[in-house]
Amino acid sequence: MVFFPPEYYLKMPSAILPTGRAMNFWLVIGISSLSFLGVIYTLKHFKKYRWQNIGLIVALIGILIPAFGAIMNAVSTPSNRWFLLANIIFGLATMALVDHLDQLTKNDIAWLTGAGTLLIIIVWAANGFILNLKAHDAVTYGFLLLTVIALLITFIFKWQPWIKVGLILVLFMLNLAANIIGIYSPNASSLAIQQLNRGLATRFSKDYYNGAQQYVKQQSGFFRTSMAPRYHYNEHLQNLANYTNTNTDLSINSGINNTSVYLTLQNGYLGKFSRSVGNSQFSMNTPIAQGDYRTAFNNLLGVRYVFAKANTKKPPMVPYGYHLVKNANGQPKVFQAKARVNAVPAIENMAGTVIYKTNNALPLAYTQFKTFSTNAYNRLNPVNRERVMTQGAVVDAKHNTQPLNYQSPSKNLDYQVQVDRSSFIDSGKKLTLIAWES
């Protein structure tokens, strides 16, 4: 990727002042109006703040180029979280402007006024010449206008230095308070909705599997674990598969070798493997997730146990060969959820947990008697690729000493599509509900 998508660049001006949002590729800016004007002031006096401005220019160029973010992110995926370091430069620029409030010239005031006005015009243009601002964003740009007006008034009427500093300080503190509200108020930001109440994270982590993980830990041998569809999900997030993949550390902290490992914990080969077999759950952050709930895929990964909700009206969808773990009396082994106060159904499983087990999961290390060339592997479709790996080792042509005569068992099935007119779907929530019930 040489450049970011066009919408990334178009949204960038709108992210300079408002808070409570994170752009794609984890770019977060959201500085105060005084800091923005401070940056303009130091840029105008470039030679005086040479190295500070050079650092700012390098940072600004860096967030325009994906390769720069990838290098800063340990030569991995493009991520601009490193840009938070620019807050040091923004802080220095703010202090530079405050230190010279009593020494501003007419030219300085013109630059600051023009920059504030130009920013609002650019935001308007980048949003398709529609300035449809959220209430909090309007307050943010209001502080920019008030700060510029305050600088104009104090300059025109030659107010005393202590009055200038006092007025600017009051506006600055109010601006910071508004920025904080923009992050933590549920009325201003979606980020606040995704926060957990005090103590809930600890309880959630401890009771995530309703104690079923303790049973699994007692089993011998090496194995991995996974989850059935919607074992847990967060109704506030778009990815309803299993949101714990990247939003929590449960897969790491559980101690039961969950397949939804985070990108940082493995090398790129796991991602290449996942993509080669057409894993629809693949993402840059979570290469495997639940292995698309596919049989051969999970067997290759050594997934012996799958956790599922205990109260599903219909048996959960699990890969072929996984059978319900039962007690000695033949009844399903159910790990009941603990009684709790103020439970949050959106993220807590109050139904209890059951476990599915298979004897077909491959061990951590094993040998194959047959080989299959890489070239032949690349000509197969994703389903046959995962199946061929259960029958032979995929190797380079020079090591293909025991060729596997692979015969695909896949068949093409004819089908017809009929429109279901029994329900009218007019929202995303209804679509999700109907898909889940079916």
C-alpha cells in the first residue's frame, strides 16, 4: 500500500481539533485551539524554532505515508499511534505562544486569524462543502473562534499582560474540559459507550468461560481451544463473530491456547496460512480468530475443545467431528454462570457454558508420509488446500519425494434462491437478529 485510502486524507482536517474519535489506522490528534494556534505561531517563526518545526514536518509527512507508520509499528501493519509523540511538539508550541502573547505583532495576529479561518474552510470543503457538525464539534470550533477573537481584542485594545494571559488561560482550560467531555461523555463520543464499569473487566475475565476453562486445563496433552459462533459478542461493535479477538486479552490470559491470538504474538506466516485457506475471519490484527468454524482448518490447528453457550435453542454450529462433553450419567456437562448483580447481557454469558470435543485434532508436532508440491497447492481452491494438508506435507518441488495423489471430494451442488417475503428488514439490527435465529 503506497498511499492511504482517499477518505483517510479527507477526514484528517476534521480530526485536528475534535476529540472522542479515532480515525482509520489509529490516527488520533484532537488538540486544543491554543495548541493549534501555537503551531501556526512557531511555523511562522521557523528559524527561531527550527528543530521543533522540522520534527513537526517529519511527523506530518509520516502520517501521510503508510510505510512510515508500518516502520514505526515494528515493521508491521500501518499504524499511526506513534503520532501521539507529536503532543510534545504541540505542548512546546503552546508554551511558545503563551510566552509571547505580549509581543505579538500585527502580522502574527493576521497569521493566527487566517489559519483559524482557513482550518474551518478546509473542514467544510473536505466534508463535501457541508458543515453538518455534531454538537460537541461545534463547541470545539467555537473555542477556536473565541480564542482568535480574544487574541484580536487583547491586541487591538492593548490590554495588560496579566489580563491577556488570564483570558487566554480561562479559554484554554475550558477548551481542555470540553475535549475531555468529548472523550468520556456518552452524549459526545462512542468511545464512552465501549468503556466498562469499575470491576466489570475483572469479573468478565474471571467468569468468561463460567469455569469451563478449569476442566480443559486438567486435560492431558497439547491442544488448542476455540469458541462457537456468538459465544460472546458486544452489541455495540460491528464485528459480532467473537469480539474478544482483539478487544480484550482473554485469549492470552486464559492459559488454554485459544486460537484468536493477536497479531503481535506471532509472525507473518500464520497470516499467510490463514489467507491461503480462505479464512473469512482473517484480519490484520487477528489472523486466525475461530478458523471460520471449519473442520479441517481447526483440525490442522489442533483445536480439541470448542466452548459454546448452554442455552441455545438450537445446537450451536460447530465443526464436524466435535461432540458434546457429557457427565457420567450421559447428560451434557454444563458449567453454570454465577449469580451476579448488575450483569451486562451485551458482554456477559449468563446462560452457562458447554464444551465440544474432537479426537481428530492434530498434535503440536507430527509427521506425514506423503508430500505435495507448492505449485500444485497454489492451483487448488481454499477448501481443497486445507484438506490436502491433512493428507500430506506441502513442500517445494525439490523436496516432493513422496507425491500425494490427491483426489478432491468436493462436489458442485445446484441450488435456487427464493425471496423470503415473511419479514421486512429495515435495519441492521433486524438483519442480525434474523440471521442469528435462522
